[in-house]
Amino acid sequence: MEISKQIKKHRNSMGFSQEELAEKLYVSRQTISNWETGKNYPDIHSLLLLSSLFNVSLDQLIKGDVELMREEIKETEVRKLNKYGTIYGILLVSTVLSAVPLTSWIGIYALLPWSILFGTSMFFALKVEKVKKDNNIHTYKEIVAFTEGKRLDELQKQQEIGKRPYQKALLVIGSAAIAFLLCCLLSLLFLQ
């Protein structure tokens, strides 16, 4: 991590050896070596002592690490969204395409496996929505930018926020239309 480079840089600029720095921080020389090689991370007490000794703010000492952690969190969130989105997409397509064949194959009993498949796909839909909510992304443009690891500038963000109420209305109408079509399809299958 970045703090290892910061410690080494400040130690060298002050002309301390690892052993001299270790004595000032009340730790072993091996501990300093581990910090500088990135094997270990200093605890908060050691960070405060380092900050004071090097005459830099704690923020300056660990700033690179904070930025690195933000990037790692962002990448994790993008991977989560992509993973859940892929699983949801596959399950949704399977749910839609399996309704008719299952019904023709096992009749009324098709409702049980179809319901399980539908429930599982809705579970992953909720997972996708949670990632979107946690990262404050709602519109298609925001989602695409997020999956590419980018953020919209402030003007684009405000434009997308203005679209959100209309998208909610379209979502309700679209969901109602899909539910109506599925009900019609299932009623035709069961009436035969």
C-alpha cells in the first residue's frame, strides 16, 4: 500500500535508519521493515507517532491509502453489480422462456418450479437494486458510467436526476404491462 512508500520516503528524508526510527517509535527494526515492504500496516498509535515525528498530518501520511481503498471498494461494487446483473438476466430469461414448456410438460405442477425460478430471479433483482441504491445510480446512463468505472460530471448528474421521476412512472407502467401479459398467457395455458 502507499503508506509503506510514505514511511520509507520520510525516514530517508530525515536521515534515520530503520533501527533509529524503530527506537523513536518503540517498535522493533523488523516492524519498520515490514511496514516499508507492505507486509504489515501500522496501528493507529504508530500512525500518530509517525505523523508527529515526520511533522506531517495524518491525512498526508495515509492519503494514498485512502484513495487506494476507495478504488478497491469501487471496483468491488462494479464487480458485484455486473455479477448480480448477469445472474438476474439469465434467470429472468429462463423464467420467461420456461413458463410455456413447463406447463405443457407437467401441467399445473409447473407452477412450483416456475415460482422457485421466479423467486430466485427476483432475489437477484433485489441484489442489483441494493448495489444501485448504495452507489446512488438510477438511470441507464448512470449505470453504464458506473460499470465502466466512471462517474458523471455534475451537469450530467443533475440531468439524470431530473429524469428519475419519469423513469419511475415508465417502470410502473412497464411492470403492469408485463404482469398483464403473463397473466393472460398463464390463463390461456390453464384454460386449455
